[in-house]
Amino acid sequence: MARYNDTIIRKDKNKQQYLSTEEYPTFPKKDTDLLIRAKFGQRLDTLANQYYGSPDLWWIIARANPECFDGGLFLKVGKEYRIPTDLSETGEEFITGGGQVGSVSGGY
């Protein structure tokens, strides 16, 4: 499969091959981050689309809120979530494949 073309193949102590996992960047708290309180029906992918212009960037919000993320896309009603707005220092390679990244485009 094409999505595995750049994945490193490793071997364990028994010489069994496996695909390495990707380590995604973390997003430290900044004064520029937005805070939202989740409402019924909100999802990570729709928030990512609203704030970053792409639902594929849902993982940024999940990584910024590890204590609130349980593996699903739905937000926990009433919980506060942090939306990183300045993505220029962290995660550029993951977000654009090496292109340029700026700040959140809107949605608030």
C-alpha cells in the first residue's frame, strides 16, 4: 500500500519484522490558544475543519488535549478543549509534508 512507502521496517529481538509507528508532535500550551467548551454533537474532525480548514487535522486537537481524548472523534460535552492556533513551530512536517504553516484561519 502506498501509505506505507515511507514507513521504516524494524526487527524485534526474535528477528520478526514490524512497521515502526509514527511519533506525532506535541503542542505545548501558548497564550494564543483558543479554549472552547464542548457542546453535544461536536467532533474533533469538524472542529479541525472549522479552525484549520481540513478535517484531516483532527489529531492536532487530540494531541493538545490528551486528558480528554479517548480514541473517538466525539467531544465530551461540557469539557474544555484547547485549540492550538499557532502551528508554525510544531508539526509542520506532519501537517504539510514540509510546506509552510501559519496560524488558524478562523472559526471563532
